[in-house]
Amino acid sequence: MKNTLKVQRAILDLTQEDLANKIGVSRQTINSIEKNRYIPSTVLALKLSAVFKLPVNTFFALEEND
């Protein structure tokens, strides 16, 4: 799965810490998602969607091999 979380975060001028605080996770969790080391749960993806005011598939997308 690929993601554009870092880009979307930059558009809103949020640090990893800012975003983490908004959705109730650690900064390390945000870092791991951005580096594709962690795939977020549905609940977490929906929380991100609410922060960005965008559909989940705007910043998360399946790749051909997924």
C-alpha cells in the first residue's frame, strides 16, 4: 500500500507530533505509517480522514501487488 500522508500533512503545515496528538497516537506511529512500516486500522484511517477532511483513498491506495 502506498500513502501520501506526509504530503497531506505538509499541506496542512502539521508536524508528525501535531497530527499524532489530533488522532490520539504517538509521533512514532505517524512516522511508521509514512514510511510504510505500519498499516493503520480502519478506525485510525477514518480519524486521519476527518483531520484532512478528505476521503481515505485520497491518501491511502492499494498497489498492484497488494
